Amino acid sequence: KSDSSSTNKQKYKTSSLEHVVETWLSCSKDDLKYSLLTIGDKTKWYRNIFKEIKYFADEEGLIYWGYLKEIKAYGKGYAFKFEDKPWFKGEERYFSIYISAKQIDKYRKKNLFRSYIDSLIDRDDIKVRCFFVGAYPRLTKIKHNGKDFFPLKVEIDNLDHLLLRFEEDDEG
């Protein structure tokens, strides 16, 4: 039985961040114009579920993304620092994600994850776009050389909620 009222509006539910991001990247805005997506308790038009990190303060519970400035190894963990510094509470703030060694060791794709990340450290010829869901940036306090700093940090609980996409730099 077909329902003609649902012809123009399709509702997609998925738990796979990779599928959702690939669909968003590969489809035109017109293709996704009437497609709804549900993440957690939010249902929005597909194109509105993605938010650049510089605008994260507009709404919680979306898929946030931004380009990485650098990836650093800290022991067996990693820090992802974003290019954009969002304005938050009247100041431009550094924005980062830290993935601990303990967290990576619990991940079912830990060897693949480590090899990808290790291959990106100190590379200038690849732009990395980072997507994450299920986490929200929080203001943190860090003491360094006797000074207090207040960067925005994201705590990712599940590495399936983090996705990196690589773009070769054509300028080189």
C-alpha cells in the first residue's frame, strides 16, 4: 500500500554516522530538500542537521563539523585541534577533541583508527574534515605556565560518533 502523502517526505533513521555524512556530502541540496533525519530525539531536514563548529552554540544535538588545524599525538592518545575558533561567551575560543589511549583500546577498529591518525600527523598535503555527533562542546579550564585558559573541548564517548574525511591538497 502506498501513501501519497509520504511521497515527498521520507523519514530516515540511522545509527551510522558514516552513512549519514556520505549522503550529505554526495547529494545536492535539492536531493535532500524533503528528506528528514532523526538523531536522538531531534528530527530535522537533512541539510539542517549539520552544523559548522563555529556555530555550535546555536543548538545542541546535531552533527557538528569543521576542518582540523592539526593532529597531535599525546602518548598513545590524540588531540584534534580545529581551524575555526568559535565565539563563545564573548571570546574567540580554541576548539579541540582529545581521544585517550584507553578509549582507542576499547574501540573495535582500534588498529585501523591508529593507522589512519598516525598517517595524518605532520602532513600538510591533506585537509581533514572532522564530523562528530552525540557530544557537545564544553568550556574547560586549563592552567598552563601559571595562566588560566578556557578552551572548548569535546568528549567523544564512542569512536563510532567521530568521522574523519580526507581531501588531498591540489596546490602542491
